[in-house]
Amino acid sequence: MNLYHQAIDLASNPKHTRWLSPLLILADAVLCALIIWKIPYTEIDWRAYIQQIEQYRNGQRDYTLIKGDTGPLVYPAAHLFIYNTLYLITNKGTDILIAQCMFAVVYLGALSMAMACYRLAKVPPYILPLLILSKRLHSIFLLRLFNDCFAILALFTAIYFYQRRIWTVGSVAYSFGVGIKMSLLLAGPAFGIILLQALPFKRAMNAAFLMAQVQITLAFPFLPANATGYLARSFELTRQFLFKWTVNWRFVGEEVFLSKRFALTLIAVHFALLAIFVQTRWTRPSGLSIPALISTAIQPLPPKAQQSMSLNVSPSFIMTSILTSMAVGMLCARSLHYQFYAYIAWSTPFLLWKAGLHPVLIYAVWGAQEWGWNVYPSTKTSSIVVVGCLTVQVLSVWWGTRNDSADVTSPGDIADEEKEHYE
């Protein structure tokens, strides 16, 4: 019986993540080495990235003229600078083994940051094995060498520093991630609402301006040549994806998938879900509406109320809000390609746990999702599973966090109390 209780404690007590996390990371490092050694590398975008880097190194600064075998350069400048560094390390992109080893380091760094975020959010140890078991995620990092790998490292770095209340470093990390791939803009609403509640309005705006400054600094070498072209290519919100490559909405059929009505419907659903989370979940630390939060620019909250609101922005709240914002964006994206699983794989275990699902259900949903993302090419069935699992995550985390405000002190109430006291 003692062994049983010890096993339950080992699986459920967050204090054990301190020593279990390094063991899991070490095990995954061995797995990474075996994958690189035994499984052949698959060329998809690496050669095109290298071709684009060579044009940049030859002096091309007009973004609209930088192209590769797979098409034009469609990522912001941080992507270019990262792959320029890899170009130098890998003998002009020819040493694939060195590149894979570098991506293994990035993978283990991102995994370490994700586990650190899980630990700060007090996630139980039984969730952690799901972070190292994804076949598709290892493929994205080690066998495909996609830029999403650096973006997800930046995202979890930002989450970690926000959890530690080091807002400046977290803001720079997030903006740098957006500078790698604009997919991270999907987390933008959560970052904004977190800052508005964690910091006085002026400091929150300073963090936003800092993010903008990071983007301007990254883009600066390309702005004199063609500023409009840089923005259009790096943040192309109207980009069209081919139906044959989609992982998620294949089951609706090509005609519906390509229709404007379907695109507008997904946008409407996206905004509606964000509005619901903002109204019912993401403003709980303050107990204020968005207009009321913005009004603090003119009439700041009393110091005690501001401090209470800031303290209510907990590590768990930060991680839940940001990862939910990403999940909502992924659910409502018209087309997800296989590399987009990088933004989902390490979010799913946390969101399912935060939703309060039974461990068996958590593992079942994770397993179904992993299966859906490993079917190639995608089918109607696999795409239904992909969309279904994202839907479960979004709806269950909304429902499962309905009572999370029980221990939150409303800054509005404190402000009223202080006002009465001064009167």
C-alpha cells in the first residue's frame, strides 16, 4: 500500500517535476541522437532557405526579389538572420548533419523552456511524458529543419519570463519570435491582456512599444530598399494555401475550403471565441472590462488595487491565456501544414490538464491528435480528428476554468474600499 501511495504521489505531486524534468530531457536527448543517426533527413524547405540566404549575402535587400525553389521569402527578418547564422555554421548549408545537431540543441532548449513553464504552473509529473513522445514534433525539428522550431523556442521563452514577472525580457522574446514567423501573432491578444493587468497602463504601453521597436530593428536593413514590400511579404495576412497540403479542413472539400464564405466564417468564429475568452476568462485578474482597463490610462487605479490585480496574474493564468490564444488561432486557421504542429504539441497536454480532464482522457485526446498529425497525406478522417482535438482543447479549457476566479480578489472591490476609506 505504501508503494501505491508513493507511486500516486510521484505522478501527481508537482514538487517531483524538479528532478523528473532533467531525466526526461536526458532521455529525449538520447532519442534525438538515435533519430539523427538512424532516420534519413527529408529535404523540404532547407535548400530554399539557403538559396534565399545566398541572395541576401550577395546584397539583395528588396524582400520581394528574394526567392528560392519553393517560392518567395515570406518570413520576417529574424528568420533570415537565424538561417544566415546556420549558413555559416553548416558550410554554406551543405553539412546537413551539423544542421540537424544544431536543431537538436534548439529542440532540447525549447523542451527545457516548456518544462520550466509547466513547472511554474504547477503541472503534475504525469503530464510531462507527453512532452517527449511526439513523433511528428521530433520530425519537424530534426528531420525537416523548419523555422517554426525557433519560433516555438521564442514563445516558451517569453511565457517563462512573463511567469517570472520579467516583463521586458519576455516582451523582447515574444517580439523576436514574431520576427521569425508571424504565426505567433495568434498569441498577441493574450499577451496584450496580460500586460494590461500585470502592469500599470503606461508600463504596459512601454512593453508594447518595445515589441514594435524590436520589429523595426529587425526590419531596418530592408526598409530603405522596399518597406512596403517587406511588410507585405513578412506579414502577408491574405496568403493562400493549396488544398492538397492542408492538414485540418480537408473534410469540408476543396470547393468549400477555397470559398471566401468559409474564410470569413473562420475569421468570425476566431473573433467570437477571443471575445468570449476575454469577457469570461482573461480579464479575471482585474475583474474589469477592456474599456475599463484602458481607462486606467486617464485614471490610474489606487496602488493597492493595482498591486492586487498584478498579483492575480499568476504563472498558471499567463500560460493558460497564451496557449489558449494559440489554440483558438490554430482551430480557426483555414490551412495548417504539418510544421504547425510545433505550436500545438506542447500546448495540448497543459490545456487538457488545465481543463480538469481525467488523465485517461488527456492521454486519449493527445494520442488521437498525434495520430491525426502523423497521417500523410492527410485524409478526411485525419483532418476531422485534428479539428476535433483542437475543438476539445478550446471548449474544455473554457469550461474547466470556470471556477478559477474563486480565489481572485477584484481590484475594483479594493479600489471601492480605498475610496470609502479616504472619504
